[in-house]
Amino acid sequence: MQHLEWKPNRSSSVALYKQIEKYIKDKIIKGEWTVGTKIPSQRVLAETFGVNRSTVVTALDELTALGLIEGKTGGGTKVINNTWNLLVSNHPPDWNSYVKAGSYQPNLPAIQDINEAEFRPNIIRLGTGELSPELLPYKKMQDVFQRLPNRMASLGYEEPKGDLFLRQQLTEHLKKIGINASPASILIVSGALQALQLISIGLLNRGSNILLEKPSYLYSVQVFQSAGMRLYGVPMEETGLQTSLIKKYKKQYNASLLYTIPSFHNPTGILLTEEKRKQLMAICEQESLPIIEDDVYRDLWDRFSTPKTFKERG
């Protein structure tokens, strides 16, 4: 249920309960509140709209009489119909139940609240790891676009691995950080989450056990869980992942791989120390435990030297 910012107009000639009835009805008609959506409690609605609880009760009674919502003891009030489906005798499909039955698990309520809060005015979005707009090189980007050849780009599909020229440029970029990767060994994805999903469904058996830092990046956890993976968190300390526990956890849970964010860990911001990086590599080599290194934040490093990636060490 999304955050409700609307409030009834007290100076209107239309009764408050009628305004509330129309507001909720419009939400249902427009598909914003689908069948199965749970309506906030009477108390919450009354506080949100700034009205007496009896006003909310009257509005909900009207919507119930229209066959749009239904209240059950202990189960709250839910949307059960919409105006189109009032023409038929059977209730429409409960799409929320379809979503819950799908392979992609819905976000937890706490995560939904975080996602919603990030788009409120005057909120700095730290959770998504985005750069401040002031840091984007607008002038340089405009100059680049002006120098582009004046010709129509191809609208066809790219190669399965992605644009060859882009992969060649990535090969050259990776050489600068000590990684030798040919263009043929690089796959262009829409983002790190798609890469994790491809690993989950392409390289791992459903139900595989994965070790990761505790806590870890919310969205990567969601991707693994939706692919049917079981996650086991390895505790962290001030210097990063407790590497001494990897061997124990690998044996205890028969882990298939370790997912780690060693540089500027999300959400703690911890930078794994050089000593622990060496320990982690040595233990994983000894235990034949593959590593997924999420190194998305490495370019935030502003010291004289950047830590070596695990790929570079290998």
C-alpha cells in the first residue's frame, strides 16, 4: 500500500465521507489498488485524512455496499472488485495472489517503506548508491554528443554478448586495474542485478546455498531468493567480513559460492582490509569456494592506490 498524501477539502460543499469514498473508489477504478489490496485500518485512515473515525467508517460502508471492498474480522479490509467487474457475477482474479505465487518474491514491507521514502522531497537517496546530479559531467557529455557522427544508429538486435566495440573498450579499461579479459569473455548486462540473476539461474542449481555478508545489499538478496537460493549470512566486524568463519559456514551449509562486496560495502560502507582480502582468497582457494565479487563502488576510492580485486589476485 503506497503512502497516502491526499486529504479531504474541508471547505468543499461535498461531505467529508463522500470525498473519502470517491478518493478510494478512484484508486480502485484506476487500478492503483488492485483486487486483494489491503486497505489501511480505520484508525490509520482517520489519522491520515485528519477526520473522525466515524467519517471513515461511513465512507467504507458505502464502498462495501457498492461491492468494492470487504472487511473480515482479523483479516482487515481488502479490495474485492472494481466497477467493470460489477457487471459480472464472479469476482475478478486476485492478481496479488498471482504475484505471491510467482518466482520473484515480493519486497518485504520494510524494504517497500525504504523504497518509498527515497522519492520523498528533501531526502538524500543513499540506499541506491547514486551519484549526486552535481557530479555528472553535463558539459563533457554535451561535447561528446556533438562530436558523434551524424548517422542513424542500427535499430536491430546487438550480438548476444553485447556491442563488440563496448566490450573491446571494457577490455582496455580492465587492463588498467590488472584484469586480463578478452572481449569474447565479457557479457554486457543491464546492471549488476541482472548479472546476479544470470549466475543464479544459469550456473547454480535451484536450492543452492550461498554465503554473503550479514547484512548485505537488499536487492541482491532479493534476486538470489527469487531464484530459489538459500542465503546464509556471515557476520561482519569493523574491518569487514569475518573471514575466520568462512570455512565453518561452507562446511555447515554446503555452500556453493560466496557473494561479497569488499569495497565500500553496501549498506555498512566498510572497506575490507588488505589482510582480510588475502585471508579470504586463501580460504576460498583451499575450500574450492567460488567468489562473486560485487565491485561496483571501486571507483569511489580516492586514495593513492586502489585495493586489488579478487579477480586480479587470482
